[in-house]
Amino acid sequence: MSVQKIFAGPRIRRIRASLGLTQTAMAGKLNISPSYLNLLERNQRPLTVQLVLKLASVFNINPEELEGGGDASSVAALKEVFSDPLLEGELPGDSEIVELAESAPNAAAAITKLHRAYRESLDRLSDVTKLLNKSGYQTLPDDTRLPIDEVRAKFETSPAHFAALEDAANRIVGLLKPNENITASLSEWLRTSHGISVKRLPAKVMPNWRKKYDRHSQRLLLSERLSALDQRLEIAIEVVLLAERQRIDDEVAYLKLSSEEASRLARFELAKYTALAVMMPYDAVLEMATNCRYDLDIISARFNVSFSQVVSRIITLQRRKNSGVPMFLMEVDQAGNHIHRAGARGFPSTRFGGDCPKLAVHQAFANPGQIFVERVITPENNQYITVARTVMGPRAGFGERPRRTALLLGFEAAVGKNVVYSDSLPADNSSADDTGQSPVETFGIMPIGPSCRLCERPGCLSRAHPPLTRPLGLDEMVTGMSAYDFQ
């Protein structure tokens, strides 16, 4: 009679862990060597029927717990998860699903639960989509991602430098008449090349629009709510779309977006990129930034641009053979929503952790217009220097709440000597004097992490959620400094 052999290493290991036994202790009770038990748990040796009976008698285990194939309901649920179009093709077959269900049943249950919540959210969003479609609004693309999320994902994970658009900007600069007032040069090009005049209108005439092109009167209408610098940017965007539309469209096509709405959003972002390159030509702004060690106030004064415009331009100075300091940018509002993330090498969110509440970008709202500089360190011991400041949106009318966001510009501490803001940070973490050029508040090195649910730093006063990676420390006799104690 043949002896049936079973490979049940993960299940044996799970049973041993539930009993709180070491491999040596469990092997002793089974009258086998610890090394043999180790081989069994790693599926290097089969589990014979005799040993199954021994396990059942010694540890009062139902032999069915050691049968292969994993829990049928768990396997079926995981098959449903990985048949989702979002995950289709991620697993070559069912063997990994069975292995996951057997070796990590709690993780398998969590994946199933997460997928169920995801599908429920999509169903609710689908109901909203149908309602909006009845009203004539285009909403979700076929891949169930919102267009704005798709576009943001493309730009956040890609280098912020577009060589073809830099060339397009240089061609536009060559078309403009030399003039110290670039706004006048841009407006003159619109008038002479396309018969378009620029008109600024009162807020009561354009209550909901920043810019509007009137085809009948051939006028580009701008709201007076915009500052003169933002008005210039809108004019420059219009010039870019007229002079280099094909180049912009080529770059949009290269992104391979899934919907026309996503393509329109990307077209606007790329047009804005090119417009800033027209206002601040690459070679000139890189030379200026190098000479003044990236002093943002000096650069903005030299090119007569706003703080947010110069920050958006600085991160793009990454031409292959003539690049500046690699930097990344994050913009948030007062509620902590991410408005924009980009960088020379893509925003390093997995290393830097842009959702940490201890970042100075959140502190900046308490002191509008003030520059905050700090050195931060991640759990992986990567050090960065960050520069944060608030910026204002369009002018608000009486009774309206103004739009205020905060920008965080960051770079690796190793290249800090090339940036003037690092001078305000003492090497020994002691207090330092103000540089005197801008109101600057200095900090010592700040330990940060990813989002609270993924951060395991103990005793954090800013913690908003317990980490998912650790069990809660529910000890009535001991209370830690953090709002959520964990083991």
C-alpha cells in the first residue's frame, strides 16, 4: 500500500506559532529532530500520514487542517480579486493564489476585504457617473480612473524636464520682438500674428473665469482677479498653444493617456510648462540660479515672475548635459490635499513620505509668506533639505475665502552646499542666525516618515493614525506620548 505524502509547511508553521512553540519544542513533542521540522516547514520534506496522525494526537489538531489546497473559500475569493481588470495578468496561474491562501490566510483575507471595499467604492462612483452623464458631463474613462488622477500619476512618476518643449520655447522667444516688458512682447505677437487683442475685465464681468477667448471679437479676456504676473502666464500659454500646438500634441500623445479629457488636462500642463520656459529661458535661468545658489527671491526678481512660477521652473532644470540641482516639488492646501507633485527625478514619495504631518509645508500656513527651511531624515536615514512657503491664488472679493496653498521644494542634503537655504541650517543642530535676505525660520533635523498608517516611529506627537504594520499596545497601566500606542 502506498503512503500518501503531503506538503504542508506553511500550515505546520502557522499551527506552531498559534501554540507559541519553538521549532525545538515542537520537534521534541513529535520525537523528530528540529532540523527535520525546519525542512517540513519549508516544504523541503513531505508530511507523511503517520506524522499527520502524530500531530493530531499530540496537539489535538483536526487532520483536515493539514490537507493541501488551502481554504476553498479563501482561494475562490482571491481568484475573484485577481480576475479584476486592474490586476489581470499579474499572476501566471492559480498556484501562487493557493500558496498565498495557505501561508498567509490573514493577509489573503485583508486583500479580499480591501478589494471588496474598492469595488464598492467604484459602484458608488459609477452611480454618480451615470447621474453626471445624464446631465451631459464626461466623467470616468474606461479604466475606472479619474482623468485628473491619471494625469497626475503620469507627471508625478516622470522626470519634470521635456527637451522638446524647451526647444519649442526657444523658438517662440525667437519670434518675439526684443522688449524688456515680455508681457508687451507676447501681446504684440498675438495681435500681429493672429489678430488677437488682450483685454482685462472686471471681476463682476468674469466672476467664474480666469481667462476666456472670444472668437467673435478676437479678444483674449483676462480677469482682473489675477495678478499681473499670472495674467502674463495666461497670455504666454495662449501664445504657446498657437505657435507650438503640434509639438504640445506630440508630447501628449507620447504620454498614452486613456481619454480625451485626460489628454486635455495634460495639454494644459505641458502648455504651462512651455510658457514658463518662454518667460524664463533655460540657459538664462540656470546661470542665474547657479550664480545666486538658487535664491528664489532673487531669481523671481530677475525674471519678474511670482514665487510659485519660479519654483515650478526650477525643478525642470534637468537637461542631460547641463542640469541644475535635482529638486522636487509638492503643493498642498490647508486641508492637506495634494494639489501638485513633481520633480527632476519624479517625486520620491516612497522614500520621502510627502504625507507626514511634521513637514514644514503644513506649518507654513500658520505664517503666510514666511519661508521655512528644515533638514529632515527618513526612516531609511535619507536626509533632505526642504524649503516651504505659502502662495496666494486669485484675489478674493469681499466675503470670499481666499485660496492659499503651500509649496515645498526639496533636495538631497548632500547637494545642500549648492543651495543658499542650507546656510540657515546649523551642522550641529543648534540655533542659527537668520540670513537676513528673507524671513526664515530654522529647525534642527526633523525625523519624518511616510503616512501615519505606514510609519513606525514611536512617541510621535503628530501621529494621526496607528500603523497598520504593528499591533496596538492596549495596556491600561502604560500610556505613551503618541495618540496611538503600538507594540
